[in-house]
Amino acid sequence: MKTRSRGFTLVEVLVALAIVAVALGAGFQAAASLSDNAERLADVSAAQWCADNQLTNLKLSKQFPGVGDSDFGCDQLGRRYTGQLAVRPTPNPNFRRVDANVSDAAGRPVLTLSTILGRY
């Protein structure tokens, strides 16, 4: 009587290894994506703080801003951000639209925050 040996064949082991390799690759890709998203969120949050600070300074100055562009810099979370305040007229001469455009140190745009300021 023949006894059948127990265990896995080489093909079965290779298929199982291939499945594990694909699953690990997908897991590493997901972890890298989460890390990138967390870094992007930190950049956007810090850029928003910079823009908020600039727009709040304009509001607190209680002066009607003149039309034009001005540059600003900001340090948040140990990173340097540059920005530009763009003041534009509106159809109503008693209001101005102000856009705060914030970029990272490499010059890539991160955030644009807009507000309307009225004449005091």
C-alpha cells in the first residue's frame, strides 16, 4: 500500500509567497500614502495660519487697503512659507477683495485664502 506524503508542493509554496509579497507591497504603498497625506495636512494647516495672520493684521489695522500686491513671509512649524497679498477692487467701491496666496519654500502653491474688507 502506498502512503501519500503530507505537505505542500513547491508550486503551492511559491503561490503563497507571491500572495504574501503582493499584500506586503500594497501595505507599504498604503503606509507611504498615509505619511504623504499627513505631511500635506501639516503644510496646509501651517499655510492657513500664515494667511489668517496676514488677513487678521489687515482687519485690525482698520485701514482701507489700497489695490495692489504685496509679499510676506512666515515661519510656522519650523518651515518657511512665502506669500502674496493681492488686493483687488470690487463692484462696490466700499469693499476690497483680498487674496492671501501662500507657497512653500520651494515656491509650490499651498493655499489661497480670500476675504472681503470694508471701508471703516
